[in-house]
Amino acid sequence: MSRLILNPVTLSIGELILGLECGGSDAAGGIAANTQGVSKLIDLGLSTLSLRPAEFIGAEHMPQNRAINKEVHNQIIQIYV
């Protein structure tokens, strides 16, 4: 029987990417639904990845305004065109 050996590492919040999928039955659904909480994490340097871009229809400006640069901003626009 093999043993799992964990080696803790220290990461800054800027090194993490949080995948968000609303509508699931796991804890990530609650995080995705909490836009203020996610906004605070982004302000601290966390990157996020939305697994269901269709959920932003009608609110496209939210991820566009959070884009890291103009190129990403324009890519987000292309998703909804």
C-alpha cells in the first residue's frame, strides 16, 4: 500500500487560479454566486476562470472590467458576439 506524502508549499494568492462554476452542488457554486467575495479575492491578486461563460450573458461588463489587459478584455467581448 502506497502512502501519500504531502509537502506543503507557500504560495502567494497571485499564483492561484480559482475555477468557478455556478449551479453545481459543490462549494464552488456558492463561491461563484458570491460576486462581492470573488471581487475581493481578485482585488487581492487571485485569478479566476469561469467555466460557464454563458452565465455572464447580460452582465458581460463584469468580467470585461476585470480583464488583466486590453487583449483579454477584447477576447471576452468576442465570446459574447
